[in-house]
Amino acid sequence: MDSPSYTITYSLMFLAILMLVQCSSKNSDELVKEGIEFSKKGYYDKALDAFLKATELNPKNPDAFYGLGGIYNYQNKYKEAAQTFRTVIKLDPTHFNARYSLGFTYEKLGKPEQAKIEFERYHSLKKRFKTMTTKGQGKP
């Protein structure tokens, strides 16, 4: 039978290990950054894993879905990419880059009319965004 001191020691070691695992866990935004870095280095499978984990940790993170959509496009999984970019737009209707990427994806899917609509929305949103940012800086 273990003495009480051994039980306490092992319990404390177990708790310390659990705390280390929790501390080393990355949040959704950190995983997005990791996914972007993997993409830049050409490690697309690792990027895919990072973006998927980011979406699981925070299903309301538009940047995680945007990165995931980009990887799906790279993998020629255009239906998945289109759905993912639509998710980004649901989460953030002002995400103009998602509009552009969705337009590109629709082109790849052979849907030129839908692509045109998304490109127009992209240009409109980007123009409004530019106008808002220049007004805030005292520019006309």
C-alpha cells in the first residue's frame, strides 16, 4: 500500500502535467497565425490541420474559416471552399476578401454569373472600407 506522501506526490505531479498541457494549448487566433505561417512555408497539410483546429475551438472565427477556404481552393476542393467562404460572410458580412475569394471559387466551379456578383460585392465593400478609413484620418 502506498504511503500518503507518495499519493500526494503523484497527485501533485499529475496536476502539474495537466496544467502544463492546458498552458501549452493554443487558442483559435494563435492557430490561425500558425496556419498562415505553414501556408507561407508550403506546409499545406499542417496549415489545414491548424485552420480546422481553429474552427473547432472557435466556430465564430471568420479568419479561421477564411484560411481554411484558401487551403480548400489550393487542394481544388472548390465546393468545400465555396461553403467555407459563405460561412466567413455569414460571420462577418464586411469581410471583402472572402467575397473576392468566393468569386474566384465560383469561377473555378464554372459559375461566372455568381462570380461576377461576388466580385462586384467585393469592390463595393472595399470602396466603402477605404472611404471609412480615409475619413477617420482627416482625409477627404
